[in-house]
Amino acid sequence: MSAGPTCTMSVDRQGVATIVLTNAPVNALHPDVLAALQRLLEECHGRSDVKCVVITGSGKNFCAGFDIAQFAAQSPDKVKESVSGASEILTRVLEEGSKPTVAAIQGVALGGGCEVAAACNARVATPDAKIGLPELQLGIIPGFGGTQRLPRLVGLQTGLELILTSKSVKGSKAHSLGLVDEVAQTPQQLLAVAKAVALDLASGKRKRVRTLEREDRLEPKDIAKMILGIAKEQTKKRAPNVMHPLLCIDAIEAGILKGGKAGLAAETAAFNQAAQLPAHKALVNIFFAARGTKKVKGVSDGTKLSVPKRKLQTVAVIGGGLMGSGIATASLQAGMSVVLKEINQKFLDAGIQRIHKNLESRVKKGRLSEDKFKQMMSRVKGVLTYSKQDFQRVDIVIEAVIEVVGLKQQIFKDLEEVCRPDCVLSTNTSTIDITVIAEKMRNPERIIGAHFFSPAHVMPLLEIVRSNLTPPDITRDLLRYGSMIKKTPVVVGNCTGFAVNRVFFPYTMAAMLLADAGVDAFRIDKIVQKVFGMPMGPFRLSDLVGGDIGQHVGANFIQSFPERTYGNANGPLVQMNQKKWLGEKTGRGFYRYDKGEKKRTKMVKDLEAIGPVFQESRRAAQQLGVPHLQGVSDRDIVEMIFFPVVNEACRVLAEGVVEKSKDMDIATVMSMGFPAYRGGLVHWADSECGASYIASRLQTFASMFPQQSGFFVPCEYLLHCAYKGVPLSQGQSFYVSPIAKL
Ligand code: 3H9
């Protein structure tokens, strides 16, 4: 039975005490671990038979930092209380105690784990250990001395870069940077090397270093000030809507200017301040949301399924276009073999060429060796027919052809003939009902959706679409495939647009309505991007997707949800599509795209060209009763665009299209680039707005647009949450839609 979060200690004959951080699976620093560490170190400092101390982690990891579950479960004040003084205590018992300390690092040493190691008098690591300070990704700053010790070990410039980017380095690289003193070639040698270093420190053979007092790796003060100034400017530009990175730089600066001890005090104050900010709770929500998607009720929550796990070695990708070649690339990178099917040699060659290009760009960036690149390319087989010889060895198929129902139906009929009965058959449709695609199959329950986002080898989300026929073992194995290709797989129910596209369909529609009501489209884009923090505004997004595709997909939604759409027969998309202004791909859409130097595209607001399009659209809108709005504030714009999106998310929650609201949160962040520091769509709605405010604002908007009120009218789920005073994230426990999907 596990002893719970703690530390254990043993002392060998040579007088080396080994303290083991123990909290499976990653030895997170639960307050009980910290308390045990302090107690055991104090014991060591008082024992005459102990000469020196080695600190290591149980199992495969050193330590993944402070226990993030504490952040999720407790108020910032409670967390502050439980870590109060911990930084000074760690300094006293690790760095300044009477016995020297050495960290023996294997696996990860992240956040507080890296800080415990940095506070030791020396560090030994295995070559592939992963060491870094990713706290900024959680909306906080390192709080156990990392802001002070990392720059003192590796220099200010490198230290800042590592902290501000949350990047980790391998043990071997850490050694070359000065973060690690010795490298033990294998995990088996780690303790022996660390003990030898500890004994050398105890005997004086090796000089004992107290990092907080070091100045030798720091740049001269005038240079340091310059580096800090540049870092602040860049940070303000890169992350204008969050404060914690700047608080972090301030804490580092305090240490550089006033010394390590003063820096520690500044760090604690900045940590406490950051922990109170909404971005912290939001980013912790994202941390757990990303991990929670893999646990699906009755599928991968420990439930034993009668069908054994499939070997997933060979994937067949049907269609070598942008999507198909991206999926093939991701699969090759996961070590799989790929059968790529196209309809003619020209398309097949182009598909293979795309895969080649995708992988080659990784070689150019130094992320893939030439050898591995060649190995990967040798695992692709291009085919033009569905032969049993090729398809009987396939474990999973992903169809990625154009969105034409009849074509997809025929493909699955053919696949069923040539694939093994246990082969997973999936479709990368973005909008079509998967049961419709399965209509011509003998066993329609075999089909499952694998919705990738473009470019498929880069974008991190995979929507796994199951119908109420889908057996759990197929969902389980597609989840496993998603993890193998390093995607965050989110299991969703079957409906038009599934979770992500469905929730975002009112996004562009609301933007078009606002523009028709006289609000400047470029202002809308600016507010949504700069103020709200999306990667781009709705008009720019429309240009990126392509006006023709936008109209095609929009038509699907209009057909499925006619009561909550806005359509203007002379709207800007209709006019632009007639002119073949299809967006970035044709050089013109809402913006003009000029080819600049080095093939860079310059985006231009061409008011002369686009102005008349909007005017024409507004004239038509007036006929439809769209009012002309004046005095619309930035906040109004945000609410009119995002509250309909929240409203649709409520329907998705009510229908059980996603199992939990956190799935919606992570899906919106990883697909549409909803700002992670807002915690995802539902977290944002709950924490920054609240159900009753959203419902009342939507009612106001609905009354402002009586003829187009469809997507503004609050849905039942939202009204229930507002009425009962419960967060939208918890509404699923009491509200069940009459059309629940799962
Ligand atoms: C910090 O240290 C602040 C201090 O400076 C100051 C404080 C005052 N705590 O990701 P995985 C769990 S802030 C609690 O699926 P992988 C995780 O939830 C911390 N739990 O596996 C999951 O649980 P479950 C700074 C943690 O192999 C399980 O471990 N540190 C923690 O793909 C396996 O995780 C970080 O930001 C934690 N710290 O990746 C590091 N870490 O099985 C965050 C993990 O129930 N962690 N868990 O779903 C990571 O980056 C990755 O989890 C890691 C493993 C690389 C460690």
C-alpha cells in the first residue's frame, strides 16, 4: 500500500544520507512531502553519522514541482498559507545547512522540483533528464527560489529565456549550461555518481557552492539592466493581457540589483500576487482539462472491455491532400507505417511530396535527424486501389477526402470489403453526421469520427466523434492512437459540427450581423484579437479558411439549426465569393494579401475595395430589419460575439455532446486558439461573466435584433444555470436535454 506523499531516508556506511521524494507518479511537492523533506534534512544536519545528503525521487522521476492539485483545490490564500516560509526553509536546509546536499536527477525536475535541485550544493543528472521552470504556463512564477538561482547558474540571458518560455532542457544540455555539475550516463549509475560528488563536497575535495551568493555567471549590472529592459518590452508585446510574466521579470531584477536574499523576498511577494490573478486558476484549469480528456466513462476510466487493445502499427490514410498528408506525417512521427491511398498517380505523388516537405522542415529545424527522416519516408506506401494485400495489414483507417457524402459513403463500403473486421474505420469529416456516412456499410457501428484541425501534423486537438452505436473498444483505441500521435484527443458526440465547429458557428455569424449593423469589421477583428486575445478576429479567420468553404460549411449549419442563424443574401461573403475574392488563397478577401519580400505576405486593409461590399451588405440588411447601432463599446463587441458562442456551448453541454465542460475548455483552446489564460470557453464564461449576466445580456441583444434574435435567445440550459445560480460547468449534473446524445 502506498504511504501517501512523503520522503524516506536511509544512511549508508560512508555517511551519505539518501532522501527520496515519494509521491507517485511524479513526486509532486505536496505540503506533506515538503514537511517530510524539511524534517529529514534537519535530522541529517543534527546527526554526527551523516556527512552529506543526496536527494532523489522515487520511481522514474525526480520531481514535477509543487502539487498542482493544491492550486486547483484551494483558494490562493490557503495555498499561500501552506507554502508560507517554504522558500526560506528550503534555502536554510538545502543550501546553507551544516551538511552539503546533492540532487540526483532522473526523469523530470520541473518547477519546484528544479528549484529543490537548484538549492542543493550540486546536481547530477542523467543525459535525458528533463529540467526546467514551466511555472509561467500555470499563471504563476517560480516560488521556491528559481527566479534567483537559475540565472545565477546559467547566466541571466539564458535563465530569463528558459523561465519566460517555460522550456526545459535535457540533462546533457543542462550540464553544458552549468545547471548540472555532473552527468551520470545511466539511471543505474546516478546514485553512485551523486554520492561520490556529495562525499567530495563533505571532504572539501570539491568546493561547496551556495548558488544564491554566486555572482560569477551573471552579466555585469549595466548589461543585465539592458537585458531585463528588452525582456520586459518583448514580454509586453508577446503577452499583453497577462501580468505574471512581468511580475516574474521584476522578481529576477530585484535579485540582480539587490542580491539573492532580497530577490527571494521579492519572488515570494510576486508569487503571491500572481497566484491571486484570474489567469492562474484559468491555466490550472487548462492543465487538468488537457489530462482529463483521456478518461472517458466506460471507455478508458479503468472499465475492463472484452475486446483486447488493438496493435496500432499501420494506418491507412485515404486522400493525400493537405489534411491526409498531415495525418500521415503525424502517424509516421509516432513510429507507424502508412498506406496512402489516392485516386491517381499525380495526386499520390503530390501527397507523398507534402509528407516529404513536412518532415524535411523538421530536419531543417534540427528536430529530426536525416536517418530518422529516411526511415520515416521508407514506411510510406502509396497505393491507387483498395487491394486486400495492402489493406489487410492495416490496423486503423483515416479517411480524409473532400466533404462529399456520396464519395465518403462509397469509400467506407469499399473499405469494409478489404479491411480486417477488427480494423478501426474512421472519417475525418468536419461537419457530416457520421451515421449518414455509414449508411451503405454492412456494419455501420464500425465507423467513428477522427476530426483533425489543419495543419493536422501541427494542431494539437483531435475530436473523436462517436455515435450511440460506437462500441467502447473502438473509441478506446482511437483515443490511444490520438495519444500516440501526440494529440489531445477529446471524445464528442455526433451532431452537425461536433463540439468545436458547432460552438463557433455563431462566432462568424454574430460578427457579420454586427458589421451589418454598422460596426466597423476591422474594429471587430482588432478587439477580438488584441483585447480578447484570440489569435485573429472573425473576418481574418474567414479569409484564412476561405470564403467558399465558409459559405459551404455555413450552409450545413443553416440546414441543421435554421432557427438560430443569420443570413443576408447580399452579405459580404456572398458578394466576395461572386467576385472570387476567396480570402488569403486568392490574395483578397476582407483584407488584401500582398506578396512581400522573402515570400512574406503583407495584410492590407483595402477600404476602397471592401467598403462598397459592406455598404451593399448593410443596405440589404436594413431590408431585413437589422438596426443601425451606435455607441457600441469594446465590451459590447466581445459580448455580442462570444455570448452566442457560450450559448451554443450550453446546448452542447446539455445534449451531452461533450462529457464534461473541461473538454469544451481544452477543445476551444487547442482548436480556435481561445486564450488559455482565460481557461477555455466555459471557464471564462463562469469565472469572468456568470450565467445570469450572460443570460440577461443575451436577452438584451435578442430584443435589439428582434428579427435576427435566434442565436441570441438564451437556451434552456443557460437559463437553468442562471436561475439556480450554478456555474455552467456544473449544469450537466442537474440538466438533461430531451435530445441528449450520449
Ligand atoms: C510549482 O512547482 C510552483 C513552485 O515554483 C512554487 C510553489 C510555491 N502536481 O502529464 P501526465 C500528474 S508549479 C500534481 O499525464 P506525462 C498529472 O496530473 C508546478 N500532479 O504525464 C497526471 O495525473 P493523472 C510546476 C501532477 O508523462 C500524472 O501526474 N511543474 C504534476 O505526459 C501524469 O502526468 C509543472 O508545471 C504536479 N506538478 O508528463 C510540471 N505534474 O494521471 C507539470 C504531473 O491523475 N507536469 N502531475 O491524470 C508536467 O509537465 C507533466 O505532467 C510531466 C509528465 C512532464 C511531469
